Amino acid sequence: MTTNNTNTAKPTFTKYEIFIIAILAILQFSVILDFMVLSPLGYILLPTLNIDTKQFGIVVAAYAFSAGASGLLSAGFADKFDRKKLLLFFYTGFIIGTAFCALAPTYHFLLAARIFTGIFGGVMGSIGAAIVTDLFGMDRRGRVMGFVQTAFSASQVLGIPVGLLLAKHFGWHAPFWMIASTAVIIAIIIWIYMKPITEHLLIKSDRNPFEHLIKTLTKPSYLRGFLATTLLATGGFMMMPFGSVFSTKNLLIPEENLPMLFSITGAFTIFFGPIIGKFSDKIGKFNMFFIGSIISIVMVAIYTHLGPTSFALVIFLNVILFVGISSRMISSSALLTAVPQPQDRGAFMSINASVSQIAGGIAAAIAGMIVVQENGNGPLQNYPNLGFVVIGSMMITVALMYRLNKQIQRNLKTPTADKK
């Protein structure tokens, strides 16, 4: 296995490395889809469960809050076990939670099921990031993240349209059954073919799990990464929960066109994902993040102020917006992997995922209070205000990521300087 603290990694990927990249991308696809499919189902769930936008925001936020709590609780143990075993443990819990969502007959049952799913699913991204950091050098990490992060786009192209069609014909429970059954197959493949990942266990540490958590959580150089992640999540989670409702009620896109909208947008971002990852390695992670942030800020300002709009124009604007968002996601994910020391990777990634989920949960809940839907079925009000909040968080994040990038560049030049 290749460690990640040097820039001497091979420029190409072995067959096993390709398998790892592919299986992590597919695994992330199932986890992200489980979270994302809830948002486009909003227009079905609001009337079906007789809930308002605030309650729907709470359902979305519940997953994030439980995932955040789980990340904090597991962080102290994240570097104490074989990452493969840790991955399978939490993925099994995720599968069970998704099955509970599929069985949910009421709003409160669904809320409890989302909390349970979040406890396990919210940690998956951090374990995957730790595996990527363990096995791939910094000079290849942008490309790896570019492929793994295509799971976000693939969930739009493949998962969300299929989920919407299943929900339309068989009820809103059907997408969760689809995710749970697919996840079982993925878990079996991981169990059979993935090799143990234990190199981090060779680094001796006298810290107990609680001390490991506190030391990682309070280290100044790590705190800057956690703060940047907080603002990254704020920008992402605020607009996501009400995207389908805004499309159907404000942009007046027919409900039957939503699968096509998500498919086309996702197809373009799948195409651009690996390209973005390659350019992140070539021109620098922060430079790619800056470009993506400029695109995202401009598009959020335009998109949140739209009224009734032609379907073709909505597709065009969505594609540009998601290319900007993907540029931010891929480059920032690759950049943040360089923050922790090898002995802290699992804990850092778990806490970072926790911070992201908690911040996202707060953002989703706040978004549910900012956005109002008149008469429970009319256009969304105050969506432009939501856009201004998102733009503000993006601008501050650029400044934070700039400082973080400077810190990382110093650490890469003197890798032993920051081990206290």
C-alpha cells in the first residue's frame, strides 16, 4: 500500500486501486442518494404526511444532527480499528436504518428512522475519506476525489429519477427499498474483495479514545479545517431541501419533468467531475475551489431570483450551478485530506464529517424557517433571502480556505513540524 505523505506516488492506478475508487464511489452513491432522495420527494411528502415546510426541514435536519453526534462519538475509536471492519459495521447500520425508512407509516416514525440512519450513514463519508488518504498520495488525491465525488452526480442521474418514478408509481417508500437492497449487494462485495486497511495501526499511540478525540478536536491547526467545513456545509444544505418544491411551485416546472431535470444536470456533473479532479491536481486545489466558488456565487444569485422559467433555461442554469458546486466539493475534499497527521486521520475525518452534518442540519432547519409556503401548496416565499445567506457563507469560506491552503503548503514542506 502507498502512504500519502510524499509526492512520489505512481501516476497511474493499479487494478486494485481502481476497484477501491469504484467501490467507494458506489458506496457513497448509495449513502448520498439516501440523503438526497428525500429532498425531491418533498412535494409528495408534504401533502401525504400532512406536514409543513418547517416539519420537513426538521426531517432533513434530523439525519444531519444524528450523523453529527455519531461522528463525534466514533471519532476517538476511528483510528483504533481496521478501516474495512469499521466501514462494514457502519454500513450495516445504514442498511437497517434505510429499511426502517421504507417501513415508516407516519411522520414521527420517519423522523425516528432518519435519526437512526444518520447515526450510521453520516460516518461513511469520513471512513471513505480516511481510506483515500491512507492509500493515495496528495498528487493523485484530486483525481481520486473527482471520481468518488461523482457519486453526488450519479445519484441525480440514476438514483433520483428512478426514485421519483418509483415513488410516483409505488409510493414514497419505494426509493428507500431500492437503496437498502442495493446497499446489501455493495456490502457483500466489500466484505469479499476489500483488503484490510491497517497501516495506521502501526503508528503507536498511548492515547485512550476519549483523549484522542479531545486532542484532535482542540488542535488549532485542525480547528481551521473544521470551521471551513462548517461554512461549506451551510452553503450546501440550505438550498437542497427545497429544490424540488422551488422548481415546481416557483419555476413552474411540471412534476413529470423533474426526473429529466435531475438526470441531465447530473450527467453533466458526472462528465465534469473527473476533469475537475484532474485540474485540482494540476492547478492547485485552492485555485480550483476559488473558481468553483465564483461560479456558484453568481449562479445562486441568479437562480434564487427566478420566477416562471422555461425548462431548457432551468436545465442550463442548473448545469452551471452544479459544475460550480462540484468544483467546490471535489477540491475542498482533496485539500482537507492533507490537514491531519497520519495518526489522527480517522478521528479528524469523523469529527469533520460530524461538523459538516451538524452545520448542515442547522442550515436546513434555518432554511425551513426562512422559506415559507403559503397555504401549504403555493410558491415558496423568501427564497432570494436564502440565496443571500448562502452567498455570504461562500464568500467567507473562500477566505478561510485560502488560509488553510497556506497552512497545508507549509506542512507539506515540513511534514514533521506540526505533530504536537
